[in-house]
Amino acid sequence: MIIDIGGGTTDIAVIALGGIVTSKNLRVAGDKFNQDIINYVRDEFKLLLGERTAEDLKIAIGSVAKGPQTMESSVRGRDLVTGLPREVIITDADVREAMAKSIRTIVDSTKEVIESTPPELVADIMHRGIFIAGGGSFLRGLDKVLEAETQIPVYIAEDPLTAVVRGCGIILEDIDGFREALVEHEDELPPT
């Protein structure tokens, strides 16, 4: 089982015997997390942040679970009341609260994919674990939250930012070997 949390989408899939057994695609990912942070800071602090500032904040102190110590970061934006620049201190708890609904969507969707997976494969997933990839896998504590919610070990892929691209490269190097897994029906196969 793999969960790829990219910039625009989160893809959750169970893969067996060279094909996708069950999957789900969500429009909740890194860009949505950034928008969640922008909306939260606007509503709670009456401060307008830019997309890049929200991204930097997410990377610096973004977390899904409470850590051993509180992290904080100062951010600058435009005060919505005065229209002038202003700086505020944002904590990891603020970022967690901002992203909570989106994280819940990913967790619930992961459970739905597991529930629609055949029992024999669920046993394999419980043994091998769930792998997370993509930039979203860097959110502190995401693996622990998924593990607690699913009762299945969760691992962060080796070099999660490039995992999808490296996988595509492997397929392209042996396109004939993966041909059947890449199309839905035999009649769609292009001639070799």
C-alpha cells in the first residue's frame, strides 16, 4: 500500500500482482495545506499571507501530532485591518489546527481504501506496512498518526520527493515488462 502526498493530489493505492487493486485520488495535498494555513492565519490573526510564506511555515514548523517541544515561527504579512505590514508568531499548534481537516480527510480515505481491499491483501499490508511518499510525507508525525489510526506499520519511502519520478524511470526502462499493468484492457495495447 502506498500513499503519495504530492502538491496537488494525494493518491492512495493498494498494488498487487503488477496492478492496482483499489485506489483513491484526493485533491487534498500540499497546496491545500498551504491554503488551509493562509485561511487560518487570515481568520485568527487578521493577517494576509502569501502562498510562499504559507509553504515556508508548513516546512519550518508543520506537524500533524504534538511533538516534545513547541515550535514557533514569525511570519510577516499584510494586516487586513490597517493594510500595513505586520509580524506575528505562529506555533506548530496553529499549523496543526489549520491543517487538521485536510489531514483527517487523508486518514479517513486511507481507511476507506483498506476497507475496500480484499482480506488476503489486508493481511499482507499488515505484515509489510503502508509506505508514504511525496513532499507531504515530511509533515512531522504523519506516519505516527496514520499508524495509530490504521493499526498498520507506516514507513516513509526512501527519498520521498523523488520516489514517483524514480518509479516512472524504472517503468520506462522496461516498458514492455510493465505494458499489461499500464492499460485497463487488452484492446488498448498499442502494437509492440
